[in-house]
Amino acid sequence: LTDAMKTLEATSASIFGRTGVKPEPRVRFGKIVSGIIEEAAEAEMVLPGAKGRHVPDAAIGSTPGRIT
């Protein structure tokens, strides 16, 4: 968990460092889609990662594609 959080914070800083946007990176375990939806209830924006294993998933990712 510590390594994942460090990687996420570093990646967020490299992406948003010059924009003035201050993301609050979070790492969660459990049911992915419901966890993202719970976090989104309190957030202005949610940027889920995508790591597709199949051709249709490569464009938007299977998890982001299931969030409604």
C-alpha cells in the first residue's frame, strides 16, 4: 500500500504539478467500481486509471467503462 501510494502521489505531481490543480490521490482495496462511486460522491472529479487486457478495454479500460 505504501509503495502504491508513493507511486500515485509522484505520478499525480508530475501530471498536475504545473497546472495548479491539487489532486488528492487515494488507493483503495475491495470492490473497485463501488469504491470509485463512493469516492466520487465527495469529489469534484475522479480520474480512474485504465489498464485494459482486451482490445475493447484498451480504449477506456474495463473499470472506467463500468462506472455509471
